[in-house]
Amino acid sequence: MHFRKLSTNEPHPLAPLAYMDFHKEDCKIWESCNTVSYEERVAMVFQDREEGTREAAAIILDWRMGKVLLVSDGEQGDSLY
């Protein structure tokens, strides 16, 4: 996920990191992802549908701190950072 200034498309000056990488190993559920942003918080909500069941997981981060705040994989519980 890249943190860019909309007017110039350059890295956002308030973000300590220009981007944060997430990989399939970071979250067991990876089929589809919806991203929701509110002020400095970003939530990535993952869903996986198999044989009539639906599982969900989430990664929540603070882009201005450059830090992951929560990883919830739906199976192993939540990990707060």
C-alpha cells in the first residue's frame, strides 16, 4: 500500500514510510480485499468464500505512524501491536 499525496502523486510528506508491503503470509484469508480509510487509519478487510461458508479477516494500520495496529485472521485470534 502506497501513501501518496493526491494532488502530486508523490509520497505523502506526513507518512514516515512511502509504502507498506503486505503478503499472503500476513493473513490466512486473502481471496478479496476491501480497503476503508478514515483520517490516519486504514482497514483492509479480507473475505474468503468456500463451499457456502464465508470467513473474514482484517489488518488495521495507522499510515501516519507507519505502524500496523491490529491483525485479525479470524482463526488464530487478534494480534495487537
